[in-house]
Amino acid sequence: MIYFHNDYHDMCHWAVLEKMTKYHEQPMPSYGEDPCCKKAAAKIKALCGREDADVHFLVGGTQTNLTVISAALRPHQAAVGAETAHINVHETGAIEATGHKVIALPTNDGRITAEQVQMLVQLHRASPDREHMAQPKLVYISNPTELGTIYSLAELEALYSVCREYGLYLFVDGARLGYGLTAGDNDVTLADMARLCDVFYIGGTKCGAMFGEAAVITNDALKEDFRYLIKRHGGMLAKGWQLGLQFDALFKNDLYFAICARANRMADRIRATLREMNVPSLAECTTNQIFPIFSDVFLEELSKEFTFTEMHRVDAAHRAIRFCTSWATTEESVDALCAAMRRIASEQKEDANGTE
């Protein structure tokens, strides 16, 4: 079986593993107060051009999301995000469990707009019953989104401008940030992220690390007591140096960007084959996620050799799925998938013609 189910099937990049084995028997200070975390944080600050940023290492994305959001919001306040947002559909009510509502905005491609946020806030503030409703205070976006799309620099600037105008925080979930920053049509840098977000995180789990995310806080209002909240939410890893080691390895010689760019190139090859076959897509994107729509009969055959993620049913006979490449996806695996798709399509066409 060849895996295209997600981008964290493989353990970690060999450079990360090699880095960790070098410290196999070396004692380290605990809870992230170690030289490895400090060194990795310094690298991230330099790339962001923000020596004043606070960098915290957490184990996973859901943990990072709920810790950041609970730090930013008062009890009566809510997070705003796309209806497809990870915090809205794929985190088992983690945000709601912290006492905060998620306000979902409609989207066609996973992105939300500055205009949507502005309208939401204006309607809330104009309502005579606003004290009876959760108050929008934080805008949550993913880059890339859950549909693999990315925000342009202009879109990010517009969102940040609206947030500044209305006193909202902008928080970017960067679980797959490396794939977004290295996409062919991307015009956003890490320095832009640091300039245009109150807080964002750099994903490691899906981008070559064994586990871990690096939260970057640039707004001073969110920095105070953040380590208390990490601890309160069970996120303060005793062996925190393991997180620092991994990010130190990933940000040596731009490895993080190189391996994510490679994953995008592997996805581009799959996209090219799908275009050649005239296969429709749920969303058009340039990152490591691909969302083709196939017939049930086609997918029954494909699933005998490959894994993929089920998205949703499009009609009575067709389903949208997701292929996901990663830093570890091989050319051989991509070639096998493309060849299998062509073969199945050809066989089913022949069967259809024979039936006629």
C-alpha cells in the first residue's frame, strides 16, 4: 500500500533524527528552558526579523490552537474562522471546551476575507442585543487552508488592517506553513507573517519533525503569562529540549523550506496528471494537498493500492478525496499513483465502450 493519506505518516526527516541521537545521553534542563530551545527560537526570530517576538514550542496543532485562543480571549469572546477551519470541524470541540464559541464564516475555498470579518463585527456592534451574543475578538485563519489554498500578501494585509481597525487579534494556524511559503504562487514570507499577525505558528509535525509546533507571538498583550497557560493546558513538555532540537535541525541551511518545496513539486506532478485526465477538483491549489473528484467505481479500484482521505460526496456516484504529499514522498510513489490513475481510467473507458 502506498500512502497519500496525510503528510505525517513518516517519522521525521533524517537530519532531525540524527540531531536527536547526538544528544542521546546528554542531560538537559527541563520544560523548554534549555540551550536547544533557545537556539531554535533565535533562528526563528532571525528569519522573522523580530527579535522582540516570543517563541514557544508545543507538541501539536490542536494543543497550540486552544492554548493561543484561550490566552487571547476573555470568557465572553469568540474566535472567527472559515466554516472549514480546523478549529471548527476537526478538533473535537477543543476551543468550545475552553469556553469560547467559534463563529463560522462561509467559504468556497477555505479562505475568508477582510470584508466578511468587517461585516460580522459591524453587525455585532450595531445589534441592540449584542451583549446576548459572543463577541468576535480573534480571527483564525490557516495558511495553507484546509483546502490547500493560500492567502496572498494583499489578503493578509487586508485582514490585519481590519483586525487593527476593530481591535481584533489575527492568529494564523501554520501547521502546514512550510508548504504554503514554498508554493509557486506564494508572495508571503516569514517576516510578513511576523509583521501582519499577532500570533502564528510554524508547523513541524507535518513538515519533517517527529512532532512539534513553534508558536511565534509578536503582540505584547498576548505574551504575558503564556507559559502559565501552556502548563495549564498540559502542553509544557518535561523533555522540551526534544522540540528545540527538531526545529534547530529543520532551520539549519533552510532545510525546512527545501523539503516543503519538494513536497509541493511532487504534488504538482500529480496535479499535472489530473489535468491531463480532465479530472475536476474540489479546490484549486498549489501546495501539497490535492482534491480530485472521482467516481465511486474509480476509487474502489484506486483504494486497492493507495490510501487517501475521504472528503465528501459530490453526487450519487462521485466523491471528493484528498491526496497529500509530504517531505518524504518519493518520485516512485508519485509515478505509481499517476500510472495507476491513467490505467484505471483507460480500463473503465474500455469497459464503458464495450458495454455500449
